[in-house]
Amino acid sequence: MQLFTKTTKLLMVLGMVLSISACKKNEDIPLNQVPIDLPGSLSLVYGDQQEILLPENIRNASDLQIRFDFNATENVQINSSTRLHDKLTEAVTIEKNTGKIHVNSTLLYPNGAVSASSGSKIPQSYKITVVASSAEKAFEGRQSIEIEVTPAKLNIKGLDNEAAIPFTYVLYGNPANFELEAPGILLEGTTWRIENSTSLGAEVTLKSNQLQFSASAGDPNKKAEKAYDVVPSLQKDGFSVALRSFRVIFMPQIKFFYGQYYADLDLTILLNQLHIALSNGYKSTPPTLYPQDYKSTFEIVSIEKDNKAFENIDDIFTIDSKTGSVSVKKNSVLTEGAYKVTVKALTTTGLGFTTTLTLNMSKGE
């Protein structure tokens, strides 16, 4: 009996040793370290989405396991209930059936952005490690990807948004309201803000996406040019996800007419009704355009004779594009009547203004 017991114990111990040795042998089977061969970096504008296809040797594993490690990215607090790794988990996903990694920047924030509400700062880049493994094919692969998201650009409706800094001129007394647009960006959960509101003061306000300048904006006397550089932004969780710097320049009301203007007295003398002899040549004095700094070019828009359109076929009427002086060639074509010439001045600001010069022609005595 005692011998049987010892033999049984010996067999049990031997079985345990063999079992442990077998397990150890299985555990010691190394996994092949394979390259994943993904791009090392991605640059996205906020709102962009991008897909990355896993290489064929990885995605063909039937038991492929993919996980994302975000530990190299600081897990900053986004709001009271969410941290940055929560957002990364939503933004960076895998479609196992296609082997595509999907990156959705609209679920993240531009790098380096600081929240106006919490003061939290987004890291300078999102550092992600992609870990792929397969027990069937006995491999494991790791690849680090650095993702950088930059803010999108807002549009200012009615301005040239292709310019580096869109700008516009506004005449004193005219409304100065601008509509902000965020093409392709979901506005739910976002708010509008003026980044540099402190330096602009109360003259510039924002109501929803409407940027408004008060009647007191610019020079109190409405005589000097004044520019405002405004930086509106669209924010999510206090972080600016889209913004645009643009310039609004207030300028004095342009005075444009044929005659004289005395700025110190604010006195205007019109000389836009002239009597000249029929058939003789004539050249008018240049028109007044005040302030003169805005003077650019002049052109004839139309001509009427006695309130009816006149065809200037023989170019009898011409204009000096630099000075605005209107000339009439000596001719035998014109007949008596009132010739009203409409002249347009294009200013250095790109704004156009029109005035008229009427030449009353009659036969000399």
C-alpha cells in the first residue's frame, strides 16, 4: 500500500512537471516582429477625414487584432466629463473587414490650441502607436504615427477669401456687418468668438455668426482712415477649430464731382453744367476727388444727348484716364443740344464712384 502511494505521487509530480514544461515551451514560442509600414505622420486641416490602408501581409490575417496606444499623448482634460484619450478613441478607429484605419479630425482639436473656457492646452501633436497581432500567423507589429491637426479657415461672406488676409473698405456712415461661414464644419456644439476682442473694444461685436461694427467705429470725426484687424473664430469646448484674420478699413465719404472743394470750409462749388460752342474742340478741368489719396483712374461710362443715348462712334468724346479731364474733338458731326457725360472714378481702394458733366452745345454768334 505504501509503495503504491509513493508511486502514485511520483507519477503525479512527473505529470505536473511535463505539463509545466509544455506550457513553458508554448509560451516561449516568439512572435515574429513584422513592419506595419504605415506613414509616420499625417497633417490634417480640422474637418478633414483620412483613411490609411494596412499592408496586405497584415490585413490578410483572419484573426487580426488591432489596438491603438495613446499613452505617448498627454491625456489632458477636455471638459468636466471628457479627457483627450476619450476623444482619440472616437477619432481613430479600424475597419477590420477592409483593413482601413480611419482618422476623423472633427472629433479632435487643432494641436497647440488653448481652451478659452478651461485653459487646457492640446499637445503639439497626437502621438499614436498602432499595434497589430495575429496568433494564427504568429506575428506582432508596431508603428508610431504622429498626427497634426491645424485650424480650418473661416470665410467672410462677400470678401475674397482666397487672399492671405481678406480686406474690405467701408465708407463712414455705411453699414458694416459681416457674415461668417464655416464650410464643411458641423456647427452643432460650437460657438463663435472674436479672438482679439480685448484690443478691438466695444466697437466690434459678434451676434451668432454676424460680425458688427458700431456707428462709432473708426475716426470720431469721420475724416481719417482707420483699419481694424479682426480674428473671429469658431470654438468647440473652448478650443478654436476654425478662424480667419481679416481687415476692415473705414474711409471718409468720397467727394467726386466736376468743380471745386475747399476742405477747410467743407465748401463745394459745382461746375458740372458748361456751355461751349458747337463744333469747337474743348477740354474740361479735372474733376475733384477727395481725399486725393484715393485717386486712381477714370473712364466714361455713358453719354446722353437731350436724355437719349448717344453713340460715341467717332470717339469725339474722350477722357484722360489719369486726370479725369473730358475732351471734345473739333468736329462737324455734333448738333446742338445737352450732352451729359457720365464718368466713373475707380479709387485705389477698388471702390467706384460716378458723376456727370453736362456740356450744353450751341452755335456761336
